[in-house]
Amino acid sequence: MRVRRFAVAGWMAVGVVLAGPLARAAAVAEDVVIYECPRAPRPPTIDGKLDDAAWRGVPETALPYKFMAQTPVPAESRSTFRLCYDARALYLACTFFRDSDAPLKQNHRGRDDPDLWKDDSTELYFDPANTGRFFKLIVSCAGVVTDFRMTAKGMDYAWNADGARVATQVAADRWTLELSLPWADLGLATPEREIWGFEVLRFSGKHWASWTVGASYARPEKFGFITFGQGFFAELERVLAVAGRSKGSRWRLVSRLGVVDYTSKPVALDGAVADAARRLGEARLNARNVADATRRAKLDGRIAALQKQLDARAAACGEPERLAEQDFKAALHELGQIATQAADLSCEALIQEMLSDAD
């Protein structure tokens, strides 16, 4: 098993390291995303308009990552989803903003067409037991559905969510989806205090997006999670808020579950900026030792371009506490890339210096 970093929405960035063999086995942490699915006081009307009272106050979450990227690369399209449930069904609402003026792809019309994903569409994965034996639905912008489940023998296209209801609406700048999925279609009772594997993907031209990093039908272990019933985040945020008032911007919370490392957004961003600046400084020093003037000038130009990118990113962070979670992650990702590129330039300068000495 791997240690995973647990990202909590809001003003905090939290790293969780579980105690015991699990912690010793891991070298690199990965993000784990959790959506707390609230109970709906009344079911929404499935018409694709997303204007029902049932959706008011339900958390809206973005699909922030580029699909299939194994590191956190920002998505090139904007998409959001919401979930809620009641005793009869799970309800989902999605908004997919248009990313070009090209017409939406609506070329597939048949039920259970495995190529439906090639249209403008979304894929939904539900893994109740977290075993990789998931239920999957593909829904296109035209409201066409492909549904099947993964079994021990492979994909079972004979399974249909017969009670599911789907509606879509297409507007000039977006298309929206509303769906109800009865528990009976999954052969399950209403989940209470359960945690399911869950994933949302978006297909739109070449701008594919995902809720989590690296998730796909072939990698269900990368799915995020949904929890049913409120309380999980409320209690965790209460603990962190109380501790944060007296413990400052960096601290560790020790419990029977393990260790929680807390770092506030400003400290995390300051550290990432400082690391990138340090690596750029090393690259600049190593470049000075390159004897060939032309090669040295090229290295200096690339270092200056990276410095300009770093300065712009640091200025754009503004007030870190007010950054949305998606923007915070994007800033950390870009700063990490700058640091990596600076380290590469430093190494390149050393190689050039050694080649000069050999001559």
C-alpha cells in the first residue's frame, strides 16, 4: 500500500502519514480527494437545468486535472460536479463549460456503445466495495447512455441501470447533465456512513479532464472517494481550526490513526518559491563556470526566463489564504516544475563545465 496525501478543501493543506508498516512502505505521497455527499431533503427534478432547490448548498467540485497525466497537470477545460442522495437514489449534477467554438460531438446514438466516450461526454465510476469491481456509466451531451460493470470476468455489458434517469441541456457556453441512479439498480441498500471509490472524467476534443490524478478504468486504485452522511469534514475541520488558533502555521497532530502534518498555504507556497529560487541560484553559479561563451549565454538566457516565470508566479499568488484549492494546487505544481527545470539547467551547466575541462 502507499501513503497518500489527504487534500482538504479550504484554507488548509494537510499531509497524512499513517503509522506502522504503511508509512515505511511509501516514498512519495499522492493526493486523495474525498467528496462528502449530503442527504437531499427532496429529490431534484431530472431535467438537466440544475436549478432545483435540492442543489442549493450542495458542494460543487471541479475536475482540476488533465486526464491520463500521472502527475498533477491542470485541465485545459472547466468542469464541475455535485452529488447528493436520499433513500431511493444517488443524484449527480455536472456542468461542462465549452472549451472551443467547435460544435459538440454527438455522433453515437446507440445504448451501450463502447465508443460513446468519443463524443462530448462524461464517464462516471462507482466502486462501492473499493475492490476495482466498479459500475461505469458514460453519458454524452445528447443524453445517450452506455452502462456496464466490471466483474471478475471482465466488462459485463448485460448490466443496465434500468431505473436511472438522465437529462442534458446544451447552451452556448456549456452543457449540463443531471442524473439519478437508484440503489436498486446497483443491488445495494441506501449507503450510510460508507466510503465508495468514485471518479468523474470529461471528454471534449483533446481537452480531457479528471477529478483525480491518473485515474482510469484500468487504474481504479487512483479513484477518489465519496462519503455518505455529513460529519466527516465537519469534525476534522473543527479539530484543525481549534489547533490552528494556538499552534501556528506548521504542526503535527498525533492520534491513534497516525500523524497529520499541517502546513498552511502561505508557508507551503513560501517554501516552494524558496526552493525554486535556491535551485535557480545554483544553476546561475554553475553557468558562470562554463568556459564557452555561446553556451554560457544560452544557459543564462534560459535561467533568466525561468526567473521571470518564478517572479510572475510568486506575484500571482497574492494572498495565499484566499486562493481556491484548485489554484493553490496549480501554483504548487508550477513552482515544482520551475524548481525541476532549474535543477536540470544546473546539471547541464556542470556537464558543460566538465566537457570544457576535458577539451
